[in-house]
Amino acid sequence: MIKNKKPNVLDYLNLRQPESAPTFFQYVYIPMQYNLEETIRRWIKDNLKGRFYVGRGLFNDKNGSLSERLQIGFEDPKELSYFTLACPHLKY
């Protein structure tokens, strides 16, 4: 696994992770599992360079019930594609 070797300016300025989900990010939603949120956040910090958002949310299922899912978003759509293909913590 390739890790970023250069320091990321966005990390030093605390601009890499917004507090709330921006509307212009591209998102993927996955079912919640134990301790998955922090594990994915750590993997993104180690392997990607751009801005991202990881947070929990309630979403309507097809049958009308509410379920808790993990909302993962990226400013750069290329990073979303790489994340869905390369992250070992996602099992579809």
C-alpha cells in the first residue's frame, strides 16, 4: 500500500475535514458496522490527499424504514473512485 510521504498542507491548516457535509462533494453511503468510521477516516488520511467528509446519518430504506449509514464524501470524484476500488475495509 502506497502512503503519502509529503506533508499535506490541508492537514496543517485543519481544512481537510469539514465539520458538516458539503453539498458539492461526491458521496457514497455504506451500512454502519462497529468502529468502521474511525478505520475509514484513518485509511483516507494515509492514502489520499484531498478534502473528505466521513459522518453518520439516518437514511430512508426502500421499504420506508430508517437506517443508520456511514456517509463518505470527497471533493475530487477521482478520489471517490479510488476509495471504492482500493479501500480494504469495504466489503460489498
